[in-house]
Amino acid sequence: MGYIENNLVPGERIVYRTRLHWFLVLDMMLRILFFIAVIWILASSLMQSNRVSPANTVVVDIYSIFASLLGLLLCSLIPFSLMAFVLGLIVFLTAEFGLTTRRIMIKTGIIRRKTLELSLGKVESFQMHESIIGRLLGFNTLRITGSGGTAQTFKYVANAREFQRHVTEFSTQVNERYDGYSPQPVRTAFSSSPSSIFDNIPLPDTDTEARIRQAASAIQRGNRDQAKQIVQALIKSSPDNADVWYLAGYLAQSPDRKRQAFERALRINPSHQKARLELRKL
């Protein structure tokens, strides 16, 4: 069993998986062969110059020394090339890229292992950088950024676009089920008038609305972390409340998260003026 299978939690299943592209190994070998070819050409040129102009003994000796050093370097590169090929092949065979029902799981490397486990609700951006060769052969460089701005980059990922499509589609499905919604923390200070943001929201005296008032009060005090925790709990306990989704959109940093939350609020309550106004601003 691989890394992903060994780290699944009860109820979690694999949705999609891919691996590194074979061009990783080929690219490594081509670079080494190019270096060997350059050394071979230099050594051959020095030996040829030594034969053509043997009049100056000092020059001949210098040419001979450099040619010998290059020959030794060339011989040492042969076992190094074999070792690099074996290591590259091991990395290629053991790397894992997977999407589960709850998170993205990635593992590369053997000795220096690089891993990423990121909940679907905390994926801030999923970027791809595609070269001409990558476009032709089917691999890309992935840069995945989580909440808080932490980013990791993975090169030579096979079927990267398909992987991105599955992550996007499944993240949307998760959000539709209100599972794992995680608004991004806002690092800027509270800049609007606190009282004017929630003035037009009718709040009946129920436990849910009391928690909404508590979240709004936390925002007004500048304690967005506390407000975010309250809203996350409310999304699970009261997913059909438009005001909950309005607060979630207000707390979110990503424009996509804001749009999703405000649209959810309007689907629940089409007359929610605050959500409609904020949605128009995006």
C-alpha cells in the first residue's frame, strides 16, 4: 500500500490520483549527457591542440594536465550518471498525487520526503505552469497555495489539468453539502462602520440568531478568528440560514469564496439585500 492509502481516515476514500511524468527521468539524463558531451569536446580539443602545436613545451604540459583532469572528471561522471538515473527512477515510481473526499494528499521523494496534506476547504489557489514540452507530453508544474499563503510547488506532474479539474469539481460539491467550508482569515483591520454592516438583517431571538449576533459582535471588536469559528460551526448546524452565509462571505478573503457564500445566501433568501449588494461589488 502507498502513502495515501496508509493515511486515509475512516470514511475517507480516494477520488482521483496521478503521479510524476516519465520526462523527469529523461530530463535528468539529458542534462547529465549534455555536461558529459561538453567535457568530452573540451578534452578532445585540448588533445588536438597538443598534437598540432608541440613546439612550446610549457603549453604542451598545460594542455596535457587539463586534458587529464577532464578525462578523470569524465570517468567519474559515468557512475554518477548511473546513480542519478536510479534515484530519478525511484522518485518517479514512488511519488503520489491524490485527491480524497476530504483533502489533497501529495508525497514525493524517498530520503528527503516532501509531503502535502491540505483540506479541500483550505485550498486558496491551484496554479499550473505549462512549458511547450509539457504541453506536448502531458505534464505541468503545480503550485498549490493553502490558507495563510503557504505554497508548495511540484514539477513534472502528469495529467495535472485533470487533477485540477477533479479538485475544483469536488471542492464545489463539498461546499454544496456545507462540508469543510473554511473562510480565509482577513488580515486587514475592520475598515467599515461596524453598526452599518448588519443593520438591515432581521435577527429573531433563537439560539442560531444569538450565535449570529455573537459573530457580528466579534467582527465589530476586530476578533475575526473568533467570528470565523462561530460561523464555521453555524454552517454545519444551520446550513439553511441566509444570514450565516452572508457572514461567511463577509469573513472570506478569496473573491471566489465570497461569491459562493453570497450566492448561497441569496438562494436561501432571494430578498437578502445585504448579500445582493456585496455580490454586486465583486
